[in-house]
Amino acid sequence: MQAFLTNTWLLWLLSGTAALLWWRGRSSQLFYYIFNRYLLALGTLLLVSGIVFSLMEVLPGDCAEKMIAYKNTQGEVITQAQIDAERARMGLDQPLPVRWASWVADLTLKGDLGFSCAKRQSVNMALGDRFWMSLGFCIAGLLFAYLIAVPFGILSAWSLNKPWLDRKRHHTPLRRLRNSIGLVIAKLVDLQLRLISYLGLALPNFLLALSIILLYVFAGEPTPTGLFSDEWRGQPWFAEQGFQWGKLNDFMGHIWLPILVIGWAATALQLQTVRALVVDESNKLYVEAARARGIDGFRLWSRYPVRHSISPLFNSVGFDFQRIFNDLPIVAVVIGLTDAAALLIEALAMTNDQELAAGILFLVALVVIGMNFITDVILAVLDPRVRNSVMQAGGH
Amino acid sequence: MNALIARWRGQPKARTPDESYYTAGQFALIRARFMRNTTGVIAGGILSVLLLMGLFAPFFSPNAPGIEGANPDYRRGAPQSIHFCDANGCSWRPFTYTYTREAPAFDLSALAGGDLSALDAITSGDSLNASSQNRFVEQTDQRRYLHFFVSGWEYSLLKIEWLGIDIRSDLHLFGVDQGQIHLFGTDEDGKDVFSRTLHAIWVTISIALVALAVKLFVSLLVGGVSGYCGGRVDAVLMAITEAVRVIPPIPVYLACAVALSQIDLTPVQRYFAIAVVIGALDFAALGRRLRTHILTERNQDYVMAAKLSGASSSRIIWRHLVPSFSSYIIVDTLINFPYVILAETSLSFLGLGLTEPVNSLGVLLQKAQDPDIQQNMVWQFAPVGVFVLLIMAFVFVGDALRDAADPYSERKR
């Protein structure tokens, strides 16, 4: 019984959630909507696993050949018959759909991502906490990008189509001067920030990371590559004298580099998105109507266009995550990180380790789909526009 | 340009509500709005200069970019500076100097005595490494004048193979009296970095063009079919699109590039294959937009009218629905240009895109990770500057175009 449960725990969890949502959904539109989203997310995940798994077929070589090649280096003489036998033992002689089905079955039953041939251990073991590390980097980079992009994107949208100088006749000269100075500063800040953030886009990530490392080299300082410097690498987080603050300090001194690099690159696109969203909203008629009612300046912008453009922005968090993870592998290679992104590059380009690469790609897709699901649900709860459309769609 | 000057002078723009405004087509309006955007116009100018220089790279580059144009006497040479004045007076015609290699700094005669410690001194010193062997000194008494519109190495200006047209020329914008000029220095084979950079621009742009054409085709196909057919076809296509959208693309490109590297391809085939892979996987965003657009448009009266007149579905899609979306498509394509170029660069960085003899900006940027270049040949970073300028110009033009294509941006002033 115990063994049966440990081998199928994930399936129970998934179907339990579905059953709970379905049961609540019988009486509530909102839960019915969430149930639908949940099923859709699971369906997309299944499709993603299929795409990822068949994509890995294009990588050359298979597990049996690698295993045998390893034995070959140990001095054994290997024949083709042995390779075939090994292949049959691993089930690699089965057609693709059968192998995919067994991979998916293992995954949904107990969260087992398969077996990594190059590392010769299970993918879950090989990944360990490295995936969490990548996730942490991406989220930190994303936060960095949002922190810069949201306020300055709004500023950029505000200063668009504004003149450099205030020439309104009905303003007093003093007010005109004050307004003009404000406008010039806003426009210059906008231009500067757009230049800097687009520079982050235009400088490829590897170049950015390389140049920062080079600056350290020229300055004669130790470079902040990897995650820890040598003295702290072997130390545990908790020693006898309590928590090792020195290690945390050292860690912080290293992780800013990847976060800065991927965050800076992502800022440009975020800035463009925020700017476009706010500009779109600010041209709508309800803003005009608010202006006609006499609302002006900060109150107008914060209550009307900005407030409305938050929800599409929030909705795209999942894809922003995907985009930022996209940049991480190359940065990881340059900086010498040992996270999941670096493993992915290693598995794809060097060791051709199909199941490891498929596992990492699947996990990234899982996070994206999970984020999309959560943002959809949160928006349905919080945003009255979405809530109304949900209620109406279910109410027919 | 007039708008720019008018803006600098601070004249309020004459906004005469003449007839032409109301009768102007969509593209004329977009153009007019674009011309009012200062940063957009400046970026557009820079972009067109770069594109022209890339397109007519052989004309602008004084040396052939390949190994045949390499200068064996000036390997690993620093950029040559151009002067108008020096100690011997000034001249209107710019000039550079003759560069000669420094004599080797070690003394072989010390070895004659059979003293092994002298040999040790030579090998452990840095006089034998490549960068100090290729140290050049300016001969400031030997000027080499720059000439314009000179004839140099021969290139084909226009080549259409299947028509048998091959117009060859040997005219170049500039060159020097004797020898070669290297504005950005040379690499380890003596190839001129300036010429390589110029040639690389067009290669990179053309990859992006192929990729975007493929992307456009796939998105139109998916979005058009999905939006027009609706129902079950729509559901299936959109489910696949959604699944493709959540997978990060660079690892997917990587897997495809690894697979391609197993197949024996010529550089040209490889180049097209990479462009097609980059383009074909990028259909999700545009395809979805197109689908939504068609879903809302297909119930409009003009579509019904076309249907009643007996137009076929494909005609309705291609002649009525897609053109109504053309400005969005154009703007989206332009905005995506830098991202496609960056994808090619990252593949090249990992050594899976284009590789050495080919000139592409990715290949040239990839060299930046070589420690030898970082320490001894900093001038090989020059392509980075060109690359950054190109991408920035694209992004700013894209921003300005997006603002210009928005029909509502006119109202609020």
C-alpha cells in the first residue's frame, strides 16, 4: 500500500485537485472557470511534453550507445549485438509514441523525469536544487526589469506627443517656465532610460557578461564568476557558530552579475510593452471623458490608463519568465554558473543527453503554464472586467 | 528632415487642415506621423546608412573580406590612424603612414656560445609570443595618401546566376597609394576587420530577412486558417501554438542546430537552414494576433459582400482580411528584426550558427570571448560597436513606427 502510494502520489494530487475544482464548480461560476483553466493547462502540458520529447529525437545518438561507449573506455570490447541488447533492455527499440507514453506515465504518476545517460543518474537527482536556483535567478531578473520598466514606461508614455516647451498662452510666464523645465527633464530622462535599456537589448548578453568580467580582470579584482568564491565553496550554510553570514555575503557578491545581465536585457522589451500598453489605453475615450470631467495630471494617469494597463501586464508574467529563461543558458555558460540552464546547454550541445534536456525544458514550460494559470485565476478574482466576462460566459 | 529643422527652430508646426489630410491613405498618414518623430528620424537615418553600407559593402570596403584580401605583412595590426597634419606640414588630402614590423627583440647571437640560460631567457620572456612579434611602428616620414574612387580588388556588383547576369566592378570608395589601409586593424590572418564588418552586416540582415519571411508565412498560414475556419481546426491549431509558445526558443534552436551540424551541409545551405529554423518556430505571437483579428473581421459586412459575390475562402483571406492587417504586420516585422538578429548571434556564440570563414556579425562577435583578442587585439571589438548601433537603430525605428501606425495617436495633442 505504502509503495503503491509513493509510486502514484502525483496522479492522486492532480486528480484530487481536479475533483475538488469540479465539485466547487457545480455551484460557482468562478470555480467552473478555474476548473476549465486547470484542464486546459494540463492539456497544454501534455502537448508540450510531446513536442519536447519528439524534439529530443533530433539529437544524435541514444542512451545505449553512450552507455556502451562508456564501457568501451573502461577497456571492454563492444560489439553491435551488445549495443542492440542494451537498447532492448532500456526500451529504446520501441517506437517513439510508446516511449513517450511511458515517459509521461512515469511523470504523472510520481513526478519522475526519466534517466540522464550522461550523468548516469535519474534526472531528478541530476537536477537537484539547480532548477530552483535558475528559477530564483529568473524571478530576480524579472523583478529587476519590472522595477525599472513599469515606472519609466509610464513616464515614457506620458511624455510621448508632449512638446519640449510649454507654450500655452493662458499660463503665466512663471508657470510656463516651471512646466517647460519639468517637460524637458521628463523627456530627457525618458530618452536616457530608453537608450540605456535598449543598450541592454543591443549588447548580446554574453558580451555584457564578458565585458563586466573583463573590467574586473583589468582592475585586478577577483572576478565574480560562479556562485561562491573558493574560500566559501566548501563551507556549509550552518556551522557550529550559527548561520554563516559571510557565505551569504559572498553569495550576494556573485549572484548580482547574472541577475543584472538578464534583467537588463529584459528591461528593454518590458519598457516597450508597458509604454505601448499605456499609450494604447491613454488614447481611449474613457480617458478623454475623465479629462472632460476635470481630472488632470497624476490623478488622471494613475486612476485611468495606468490602472487599466496593469492587468494585461500582469497576465504576461508567465511569458516574461519564459523569455528571461531563454537568455539564461548563455549567460550561465559565460559566468560559469552551475544551474539548470547551464545543465541544459551541456545536455543539448555537448553530451546530447536527451532526457535531461527534455526534463529541463518541460520544467520551464511547467512553470510558464503554472504562472499563466495562476495569473488567469487571480485576474478572474480581482479584475471586475474579467470577472464579468467569466460570469457571462458560464451563465448561458 | 524639414520637420526636424522646424522643430529645432522652435516654430509651431503649421497644422493646416487641408483636404489632403482627409484623403490621404493609411501609409501616407503613417509616413507623415513618423517624420514628426525626432528620435525616429535620426535612428532611421543611421539605419539606412548602415544598410546601404552593408548592401554595397564591396564598394565601401578597401580590402576583400576573405582570406584572399588578407594582408600578410600586417597581421594582428592595430587600426591605422588618418591624419591631416603632422610635423612635416598639413595637407588637404588625408594620409596615413607606412607601418613596418618592429625587429625581433631577442638576440640570437647569445645562443652561439651554447649557453642554455640565454635560450631560457628568450623562451620565458614575452618576445616570442604572437602579439609582440607583430608590433608595428609608424614611419612618420613616409606618408601614404588616401585616394577616393580608386580601382582595387574586383567584385561582382550584381549577380543573378540563372539569368547569366554578372556585372563586375573594381571601384572602391577609398584606398591608399601603396599597400592597404586598415581602419579597424586586422585579425590574426591579416584580414581587414573594417571590410569584414561591412560584409557581415548584409549577411546578418539577410538571415533576419529570410527568418522573418518564413515567420510571416507560417504565422499567416496558422493565423489565417485558424481564424477563418474557426471551430475544431481553430482549437487544435491554437492548442499547438500555445504549447510552442511556452517552450523557450533558444534551447529549441540549439537542438535543431545540433541536429543540423550532424548533416553535411555547405555553408550556404547551413545558413538558410538556420534562418528557416529561427523563423518557423516564431509564429506564435503574430499568428495569434492574426487569428483574433480575422475572427472579429470575418463577420463584417464587406466579408459577407465578398462571400455573396462568390469569392472563394482563400481569396477572402488573402485579398480582404490580410491586407486590412498589413500595417500591423509590417510594424511587427520591423520590431522583431533585432530579436531575430540576436537569436542568430547567440547561436553563433555557441559555435552552432555560422562559423569562421563566413562573415556574419555573430561570427565576428563570437571572437570577443577569445582571451587573446581581449588582451592583445582590442580593435577586434569594433564590430560590437557596429552591431550595437544597428540594433539600437532598429529598435528606435520600430518604436517610432509603432507610434506612427497607431491611428489614435493623432487625436491627442
